Amino acid sequence: AQRVTQPEKLLSVFKGAPVELKCNYSYSGSPELFWYVQYSRQRLQLLLRHISRESIKGFTADLNKGETSFHLKKPFAQEEDSAMYYCALSRTSGNTPLVFGKGTRLSVIA
Amino acid sequence: ETGVTQSPTHLIKTRGQQVTLRCSSQSGHNTVSWYQQALGQGPQFIFQYYREEENGRGNFPPRFSGLQFPNYSSELNVNALELDDSALYLCASTSTGLAGGREQYFGPGTRLTVT
């Protein structure tokens, strides 16, 4: 069965500190992994996807197939990073639905 | 380019009633997916429509049904509402068939409260 686990419900860090939001997955195949973000009073939006291998707003995420993880990292947190973050996966072939984790609320303290 | 829109923004229904939620997909998108997000949970896939036909379904009972229209807009219908149906219902659109066009764009959601 496909499953995404985000072990932290809430993560509080000070401004300028490093951030790591954890995501582990279980999937019998080769998945595509995503991070979605929801800022206050805004809709859910894509932050990054592993196949793009790009850095968005200073965030990066590396897919570790051995550990089945896709942790989201940023070296220096900013107050505007405070939001709800969801890790999600889908099959790599076709236009398949997303399986989401329960989300982690990141709070960056000034 | 117009984003995904949903209506209504929120509504309150009584247990046993029926409800219809609406979604207009982003311009150029032909695939619509519906998700249910209960409080404190991540979105959970209900079903997906492509070219007016259901193209995948999650673990939801048959009283959850949908439609997609020729203009790619979509409806989610829920019959015999139960208290546990109270949630945020999200619609997401994407464009099937385009290389790299698989990002799902989400609407703002409809907050349904069942009393």
C-alpha cells in the first residue's frame, strides 16, 4: 500500500536556523515525490518535485530510495516560511492521484 | 490564465441530506481530481475525471459521485450525508497528455459542515 508519513505535526525553529521537515514513504514501485505548501489563507500549491532537482525559495529535497525518504531542507529559515507543508507521492506513469502525508506545521520564530 | 475555482466557499447541511459541490478547472486543463481533507489530516483522494469519465477512485463509498462536463468543470455529489463527511473538499486540475504537465493545481476548497 502507498503511504506517506510525516512524523512531526509541528516544528518550531528560530529565524536563521536550519530546517528539516521529514517525510518517509512506502511504495512498491518507483514513485514521484512532491512537497506541497499551504500558507495562511492561501490554497495548496506545489513547492517542489524530486524529478526537477531544483531549489525553490531556498528549499531542497533529495529522494533517498534506500531509506525511502524525501526530507525537505532549508539552511536558514525565514519568517515567511511559516506554513503547512505536505509531502505527497504518485506513480511515475500516467496522471495518477496524489497520496498525502498528514502535514507538518512549520513555525519560524523571529 | 484562470485558476481553479470552487463553489460554494462553505455550507452547512444536516445529516441525511444531499450536497453538490462545484469546480471549474484551470484554463487548458482536462483532468479534475477531488480530495477530502478532514481536520488535522492531509488531503485524501476521492476520484478523478478525465474526458467526462471517472478515471480512478479512492476508498470512498458509492454515495460519493461526480460528473465532468464538456468544458472540463466538475461536480462532486454526496448523498445521505454523515457527520464524518464534515471536511474541506478540494478540487485539483491538471492537463493529461502533455509532457511534464502533471502538476496538480488546487482550488481554495469548499468547507462542508454536517450537523
